[in-house]
Amino acid sequence: MTLLEVHGPATPIASAVSLTSTAADASLITEPASLVLFGITGDLARKKLVPAIYDLANRGLLPLAFDLVGFCRNPAGVLEQLRRDVEKYARTGFRAATWDDLVRRISLVPGQFDDPAAFTRLADHLTGLDTSNDKPGNYVFYLSVPPATFAGVCDQLAAAGLNRGSDGWRRVVVEKPFGHDHHSSTILNSALEGVFPASAIYRIDHYLGKETVQNILAFRFANGMFEPLWNNRHIDHVQITMAENIGVQGRAGYYDGVGAARDVIQNHLLQLVALIAMEEPVSLDAESISAEKTKVLSATELLGPFDHTAARGQYARLHDKDGFPADSVTETFAAMTVGVSTRRWAGVPFFIRTGKRLARRTTEIAVVFNPPAHGSGRAHLTPVSNVLTFRVQPDDGIALQIGAKSPGGGMDVREVSLDMNFRSVFDQAPEAYERLIHDVLRGDPTLFPRREEIEWAWRIIDPLLEHWGRSGRPDKYDAGSPGPVSADLMLARTGRSWRRL
């Protein structure tokens, strides 16, 4: 096969709109670089990655010399499909001029992952782009491909001499899942670090790119009023929920054998535990933040016995609706209880749940405070449950539930909410992938979990996964319900209940 090139002269990407809808700050524009996207024809690239790159172009945040190189088996029709995807998924609105500027920077290299000749062609092509556009050899290799191919692609990059260079930097981006358990994660991380230095490996957890998640740190450490209450003397428990109202939707090939716990809890939700429970870092650089998150994860453990403190489920008709084998025991719902054995959090349970085809789509963190110590008798007031809620999606914001007197005679106290909605206060925030790709180009690893965080997270959930592997089939639950009955019983045994979806 021959190389298909569809790039033009070295002209800047148009636009001057920054991440905050003001003129682009020169400090936010990155060095000249080429981004090589492996898996450019896959769903993630089409629906998220290429639209995010387009949005960066639309905001004027790509370097003046930038090339997007797609590595794929067959380039035919790819550009036309990408344009349709950008028109559909770009958050900044489709502008033909921006697309025309960007498309001149897109080129496609045909090849397969096990073909050394294709990687030699890729190396020659990147060198040609650097020469024609007068830019150094700065390369990002984005592996939007199955995890089983990560190590092989990196080995091919090394064989072609693309993992190092005296004339520029090299960075590699890998998508989750980072392994299947702690053992496989260790092997994968060692394979990656055998090709690229640890500082050049960016492991993407797109949840960490969400503005609401980043605002957990701002809320905790920029506001002094909650710090005296942020401990086991004042907090009863924490609930973390990621619920989806859709099913697996054509992902049976990936999802079967992975399941809800590996797909969501090991990465997204344990990262949220770390952000809620971490101590204030000495600075906001990547090293300091990762160090505090790692301390939390190393102190986190599953609480047992698992038959009482965890639950798993599988929505009804999974097999005939979504292409799963009839004997599949993969869970589409998982819930578990973890504790953080630090002085601040000892004795405070963290209840975590995630599931598909539930009652509604929502992701939230609810910090539930203890009720007033005097109860209801002292002042004849009905105590309310004070809850601080971080809404990650879809209605991004922060709410504090308090008690207030309702109008009229008497002292009828009702629960009301002090609510801040991000969209009503701030301009539109960048989509998570837009922010994270921009950070990779800038060389800022702050929002990317490090090897130690990932491997500690696997250590946390591996015992439960092994238990479930020996304990038969998941409990069934109906689509549109809150999940299996066993999840309700899990909290009922502690005298608590899940927040309503």
C-alpha cells in the first residue's frame, strides 16, 4: 500500500478563542508537534478524540505547526467520516474554515500493528513533515487501541527509532483499562517503561479531565470553612455513584469478561475516593498531587465480609439484547464498601456503586454529615441530614443540603438545597478529552494517574474480583431500576440507604 497524504502548506490553525472564551493566551499554545493517532477509525477517536482536536483548533490552542497523523489499515473514506463526526460531536460548533485549516494538517499512514515496514513508513513520514514544516521532532503517540496491543505498538515504535530523538520530545498516551488485575497491570507498565521513560507515559482517565472533578480540589483547599468538618468526627459516610441509563450497546466484545468493577470502579471511582480523602498537597504540581492520592489509595481497603458489604448484578435480557453469551457472568452493576485507614477517615465507610441500564444517568459524590448530637428532643426540631454533593454529570455543580423552616406557624423544618450550577456561573468548560489532549501537548501530567496509583487501585479490588470469580452468577435486575436488591441490602445492614437515582 502507498502513503496517502492530505496535508498542505505550513499555515497556522485559525481562530483565537481560548479555553475561557477570551483571546488565546500565548502561554497556552504548545510547541510545534505531530500527534500520531493509532485507531483513528475507532469509536473513541471518531466521537471524542478528533472532535476534541478540532475544538482545540477552533479555540486557537493548537501549535502553529501541528500535524495529525492517523495510522489505520485502510485510509479510504476516513477523512469524509471524520468530517461528519466533527460536525456531530464538536462542542464549539462546526466551522468550515476551521475544518479546512485542520484537514490540511491531517495525513494517513496505512499499516497494521504487526508490520515493521508500516512503522518505518511512519518514521519517514514524520521526518518529512518536520522538514517541510520546519519543526522539531516532537511526537505524541496516542494509543486508542485495545490494551492487548499497547506493548506491541510500543515495541514497533522502538524498533523504528520513534521512542527517542535528539531533536525533540516523545510522549505516549494509553487508554484504560490499564491491565486486567494487579499482576497484568504491573507487566503492562513495565513493558511501557521499557520503551518510554515514566515521565513520557500519559495514562488517560478522562474523568480527571472533567471540570467538576478538578473543582473538588479547589472546593476543599480554597475554602476554609469545611476543613474542620472534613473528618470522621463529623462525616457519617460517603456515597459515590456512577449510573448509566444505557446498556453495553455493541461493546460486548470488550465488556464481556471486564465488567463494571474493572471498567469504572478501579479507575474512575477510586480516583474520586482519593480526591475526596487526600490531604492538601504541598503544591499543585503533578508530583505533589499524585503523592497525596497514592497515600490515600495505599491506605484504602475493601471492607468485608464481601457477601454483606458488596453486590453485583446483571441487567435482565443482557444476552439476547446486547450480544453476550448466555453463560456470561460479567457484571453490569457493581457496588462495594471501602475504608480509608487514616486518622482523618478511620471508621467512615465509602459506598461505591456503578451500573448500566439504571433509572437515570448521573455521577455524583455525596458526603453525608452526622446529624446534630442533641437529636430532636432538645429544641423540638426535626434534624435533617446535611449532605454535600458534587455533581459530576450531567448537571454539573455542587449542592449543600440543609434544614430550613418552612413558611407559616410552628417550626416545621424541611430539607432544602443551596445549589451552584457550573453552567450558570461559568462559561462553557472544555470537554474532558480536549483538556487532556491539550495537557499532553503542553507536557503537563497533573491530571494523569501514575503507575503507583493504578497498581494500588488494582490491589484494592482484586480480592473482591477473585471472590466473585468463585461465587456464581450476578443477581438479576430490571432495566430502569436502581439495581439489584442485594445492593439495597448492603446498605440496609448498616442502617443506611442509597441516595435515590
